[in-house]
Amino acid sequence: MILTLLLAIGLAKWRHYKVRYLFQSWTIYPFLVVQGLIFLFQTSIFMGSTVFIRFAPYVSNSVILSFLFMILHYQLYLPAIVGSVSVLLGTVMNKFVIAQNNGRMPVFPSLSYLTGYATAQSFSYDDGLHVLGSAATRWKWLSDYIDVGYSVLSPGDLFIHLFSVIMLYQAIKSANVKYNEQHAR
């Protein structure tokens, strides 16, 4: 997700790390390929095509697995554990709200209506999980209501995305340390 990338890069820049050092290793490229695919999926959905929705369950696993090379290369074991706990917490939150709403995740789009990402017809397509939220929704504060214009997220989703922020930031930090060690000799 683009906001995840921007947040991690912004945090690294704020801490005066150079992002370019991360690109000196091939380990960033699997992550970028997966992010490119996600961008294509989101663009196709934005354009009204539902062809890629059936692949949605594989996306989160692909993102997490795309970090594996960076975790091993930069030895980011502790950040990976912290990020995994964040993913677990987010997953539990999402599963809980889904269980409370008869196996469906209520969605409350707002900005997405203005950008065209969500339309009245988009909720007529039954993906088996998402449903337009209503007054009958239970645990609304855990449902999908954080609208960024091209996606509607839940607090659980934010915890899941936190894994990517942690891993990217730590990879940038480690790449800077590695670069500085190599050039200090």
C-alpha cells in the first residue's frame, strides 16, 4: 500500500537515513514487485473490474513473504517478531468484528464515494466477506471505516499494515548501518 511505503520512507528520512542504500541489495525488489501487483489490483478495482478480487486472500501473505529476504539479509529478527505480533493482533481484531457481524466485514466508505473507488454497484458484487455497514452493525469501531480514498481500512488492518512500516523502516536503517560500515574502512 502506498501509504505504508510513504510512512516508512518519511520516518526514515525524518531520522536522516538515506533510502537509496536499500536499493543496493536485491532484497527490496521482491517487495516492490508485490507492491506493484497490489497497485495493479487496486487500479483495476478502481476502474470497475472485479477480476482480481478472488486473489485478495493471497495478497497479505505475499506482502509478508516478500519481506523474508530483507529479514534474512539484514537479520531483522526482533522487528519481524514485533511486526508479527502486530499482524496477529490486527487479524484477531478483524476476525472478532467479522464474527460479531454474521461472518461479514461491514464497510463504511466516505471518501471512496468521492474518488469513485466505491459506488452503490460495488457492494452488489458479493465477495463473501464485505458488506455495506448499517445501523445494525456491531462493533462499528472495529469495522472498515478508515477511508483513504482508494481503500477502506479497519483498525485491525492498520495493525496488519504496521508490519510493513516496521520492516521497511528497519531495513532502511540496517542498510544505512551496513553502508556506513563498509565505507568507514
